[in-house]
Amino acid sequence: MAIAEQEFTAVGRRKTSSARIRIRPGSGKVVVNDKDLETYCYTEQLAKVAITPLLVTETKESLDVRVRVEGGGPTGQACAISHGIARALQKMNPDFRPALKKAGLLTRDPRMKERKKPGQPGARKRFQFSKR
């Protein structure tokens, strides 16, 4: 499948973070919200989490990635970026699916903050019970 001058888009999500991904053939540049990846993901661990799909498929040096991410915190955003890149890579080349699936990068993490219930102080917390 020829991928000359094609652009692939996908959306990745984690908790309340949402990342819109665009990948195209290029020199391996990753830009997140108009900043370099190392600047935006300020720790080495966050940056590594964000580009894990590129490392798994060994396409880091051959693809340019542009990301718009919003919501949540740094870890949720890094995981949302990873999820979106994995989905875009799968669109680009379906042969990448087994490797991405085995690494657990295509599964959307379903854990969300539980909502506060009415008549109680929190999601799980209850007011003190008094027997008498």
C-alpha cells in the first residue's frame, strides 16, 4: 500500500483527555499543541509513553506526528496521545494491528472518575451512621 503524501487521522482518549492525531510520512518530528514533544511531555517517562506505538511498530524515524490534546492531566494526556497514535497507525497499515494489540495500545482505558451521588458527600463516602 503506497502512503505517498497521505495523512491519517485518529482520536485517542483516556479519562477526560482527548487527543486528535495526524500522521504523515516525514522525518520523525512529533509536535504536541504546537510544541516539541520533549517540551510538552516534561518528563522522559511521559514522552516515552506517548510515542510507544511508534517504537513498537519501528516507524519513529519515518513519520511526522501532529497532536492536539486537551483535558485531563499530564499522564492522561500522554496515554490519550499513545492511544490516538496507535489507532492512526492501524489505519495507515493494517499489518501493524497484531503488534499494537499485543502491546495493549489499541484498548481504550475505560476507568473514569465516578460521579458524586445525591444526598451523600462524595462518590463512595457516606455520612456517619448513627444507630441511636
